[in-house]
Amino acid sequence: MSAVLPSTLAATRRTAGDGVWRAAWRRLRGDRVGMVSLAVVGAFLLLILLSALGVVAAGWQREIAVPNAPPTFMGPKAASVQTDIEQPSGPDVDLSAIDPLAPRYEEWAAGVAKYRTAEAPRLDVLPFGADRLGRDVLAKAVKGSQISIFVGVLAALLATAIGTTLGAFGGFFGGKVGDLLEWVYNVFTSIPGILLIFAFAAVAGRGVQSVVLILGLTGWTGIYRLVRAEFIKHSVREYVRAAEAIGAGALSRMFRHILPNVSHVSLVQLSIHVVAFIKAEVILSYLGLGVGVDQVSWGTMLAEAQGELILGHWWQLAAATAFMAVFVTAFSLFTDALRDALDPRLRGLE
């Protein structure tokens, strides 16, 4: 008994001495699915960082293959492009009698020869083929990850920050502050979401920054409602009143005591909004209100793939869908694991 007691006391002291975030990290490390998902999300973040620095997918706009080249891992050689104009030949053949344009053939052939490309270059490996302009679809998908993930994550973080902050103030203080924030919330929710997005888009214009602001400023209302309800519930609990009794200020009680206990709500909403905002970027880009024409995203790739799919060219659709599905699934599983690690109901089970 004496040999077991010291180790038990040490474990108890270690758990009691851990902060909320350190204890959450310890629980998260025990979740294999959560750690694998974190690794996948980290790989995507590293990928978009390298893309932003120009290390990978820097030449995604170059036409390096024949248009709509199918996926290949063998690296076929370039096919010659035949541009010569064949002319009928034979003894005593009056070409002008057969074809009134025959005298112009030599002139046209000489003009074409100036711009003729003897061989169309192709990559050694095209895992996802080429698009209608001969650009590598894999490079486009990597570069599109940078834009789409940047838009989805940053817009979701902005919406979550706005909704959590306003919900905290509205739920904790109540009174006139709560009434004012409820009025703002009702104004935003009374307008159909798609019309509100179009109104902001008409003012902000096109571009990545504009899309982030549009989605962030229009997507905070659901987060505000949930966080406000949690703060109303927690603001009257014993641990908050105990903190008030020992002299903790309002902001300290809000963000040091209550927020860690309701952070799982914000994290779940963050995960949901990342997925929703990536889809919203697809819609905005399809309608011409998203990223610029000189940029690429998963949304613009899917918009281009619609026309290509009719012709049987499925690889651009597959590439954008595969990249999006892997990231969205991994991000959702990671935020679920992080929510469980931060859930206050699970802390007493350690």
C-alpha cells in the first residue's frame, strides 16, 4: 500500500497542476484518430506554405502538355503537331480551276510555319492529367489548396472570433449590452444569407481578401447564438461566483474561466464553418464573385470541370474532389478529437 500511495499522489498532483490546455493536449495525444488527423491537416498547412513561398506549384499556369492530356505515370513522348497544308499535285493540274484558293496556299503555309510548334511538350508524369489549356492538374490542385484552405480557415476563424466575442459579451453582461447585440443579430438573420453575401460581394469586389471578409462578416450569427446561451448558463455557476469572490474581474471570468469550458462549442462551429466556407467559395467563384481570374482554387477547378466532364475528361474533377475530401475529413476528425479533449465533462474521468 505504501508503494502505491506515492505514485498515486504524484499522478494526482500532476493532473491537478496541469492547466486546461496542457491537460487537453495530454488527452489528445491518447486519441490515435485525432493525432493522425492532426498530421494530415499539418501536411496540408505545410503544403500551402510551400506553395505560398513558390517552392511547389510555382509554374501551375504554364502550358506543359497537350490540352486535356489524360492521367499517365509513364511519361509518353510528345506527339508532333501536323500543321502543313496538303495541296493536290500532279502533272498539268490547274489548281486554280480545282480550288480558287489554291494560289494562296503557299502564302498561308509560310505564315503558319512561323508559329508552328514542332513538338508539344509534355511532363514525364501527369498523375491527374492536364486541363483544357495543357496545364498540370496536380499543380493546379496544390495551388488551389492554398487559396481554398486559406479562404475557408481564415474566414471561419474570423466568423468564430466575432461570434464568440459578441456571444460572450451578450451572454455574460446581458441588460442593455445584450439587447443591443440581439438587435444586431436579428438584423443579420432577417436577411437571407445568399442575398447578404451578394450585397457584401458587390461592395467588396473580387479577390481572396474580399471573400474572407464576406464570409467572415456574414457567418458569425450561428456561433453567436450558441456561445451566448453557454455564457448565460455558465455565468451563474459556482466556479464563476467563486472567482468573483476572490476578486477576478469580468474579463478574467469571461475568458479565463468560462471560455475554456465552452470552447468545445466554438471548435465544433469552427469545423462546420470551414467546410461550409470552402463550399461557399466554390459557389462564389462559379458565379464570378470569388477569387480573381488569374488565381486558381478548388472552386474554379470544379467550375472548369463541369464543361470538361461532358467531354469525358474527368481528371480535374477527381483531383479537386480528392484534395477537398481528404482535407475536410481530416479537419473534421481533428476538431472532434480536440472538442473531446476540451470537454469539461471528460476531465473528471481521468
